[in-house]
Amino acid sequence: MAKADKKVAPVQINTKEVSAMSQRLRAQALDLRIVYASHGLVFVGMYSYDATTQVAHLDNAYNVRVFGTSAGLGQLALHGPQPETVLDYCGVVDIPLNSLVATLQCDVNAWPQ
């Protein structure tokens, strides 16, 4: 059998779509969240939740001691730490479900690596 000559059409890539897709994939892989816990404690870190133990787990966590924002935690989540923000590294934080008040998903591109 003779091989057929097939011409492959060039592929056009929309770089904006690829960039947006890679940002979405990065955000899914890196679930960076601000976690508001009871007693006014606020942390930011890589979030996971264990439904079996009902514990929220933050890796590479920081306590948000001073927001340093004019628009609250939402500004931190969307725009990252501000010049006046004070973060204290605390490693790993586990928060039981009954102490979890709220979580805010962060724009991972706005936060330093």
C-alpha cells in the first residue's frame, strides 16, 4: 500500500486564550486562600479541606496581622499584599470546621511566589 500524502494545516494559537487557560490551571493547582477563623484570626496559605476529619489545612501559611488595605480582605485576595500589609509566617495551620468562618480565594498571580 502506498502512503498517502497528507498535508497538515498549520495551527493558529491564540496566546491570550492560552495565557488565560494557564492562569486557570495554575489557580486550580494552587488553591491560595485567605481563611477567616473564629476569634478574629486571619490566615493566608495553600488551602485544602479534609472532609473525613472536618479540618481545613493551610500549608505555607501566614497570619495576616495587619491588612494594610483600604478595602478589607477582598482587596488582599484580589490584589495581593499591600505596602502596609503585615504577614507573619506560621508554617502549617489546621482549623477545625466549627472554627472556620469564611474563605476567600486569592488571585495567585497577585501574590508573591
